[in-house]
Amino acid sequence: MSVHTSLIPSLWFDDQLEEAAAFYCALFPRSEVTWTARYGEAGPGEAGTVMAGEFVLDGLRFRAINGGPMFHFTEAVSFVVECADQAEVDHYWFGLLADGGEESQCGWLKDRFGLSWQVTPTRLGELLGDPDPARAQAATRAMLGMRRIVVADLEAAADAAAGGAAGGAG
């Protein structure tokens, strides 16, 4: 049995690996391209173009290849960006959407390469797990109506439900 095991997400791009790695490394802190391998004269890709590589995003290693158009990203595999506050949510949300990304709902989006991300504030989990069921349900309903998660709107919905429950009890 191995004493040291690493789990490394591996991504399959058509031919955009170099562009995608640069895009992601510019967006996330503590990020860099750590190596690339280029096709030689033997192919099958055009000599000099990137065949495979590795990059680090905020401390997490990724491997990737330019494998051609046979496989595409789907929402079945995605990455979650957990954010401390609304400013971070907005940074990653708008950054990942730049130059052709696609919004979905509940904090989900696809970037211009087709990779799916969920950009969520830590406050979302706190509100969805609120011990007051009325607050948790109101936050859930508010989230279900959002594309980009807006913390102030989640809190307003939860607070209104708590106030409505307290006012209805008297």
C-alpha cells in the first residue's frame, strides 16, 4: 500500500488548456502553471502546441490535457468556490463568467470553457442550516430564485420569516 497518495483533478480540454490555465491562474490567488508538455513532430497534435500540463489554483493541483473534441465538461462534475463574503462572491462570479460564461441558478455557472462552478458564500450554508426552520426555509426559497447568490437578500428573507413567525405567534 502506498504511504503517499495524491488526488488530483484532471481536466480534458479540446485545445484550450494553455488559455484556460492562464485564465484560472489570473483569477485565483496562490496560482501558477507548474509545467506544460508540448507536442513534438510525432504528433498527434500540431508540433509546439500544448499537449498536457499542470497548474495550481489557490493551492489545489490540477492536471489537464488537450485531448481533442471527443469529450466535454458536464454539470455532473463541478467545482465549488466557497467565499467569505459578497465581495469574494462577486469577484469569482463575474470573473468566471468573463468572455462568454453562462449563468445558471443557485450560484451555478459555466465558464467560457464549459467547466461548471458553484460560487457560494459561507453564509449560505449557515442560513440553510439555521436551527429556526422558518428562517432556513425562507433562505432556501430566496436562494432558489437567485442566479448569483446575494447574501443581503438571503439574510433579508430569513429575517422576514423570523419576524413573521414571531409576529404570527402573538
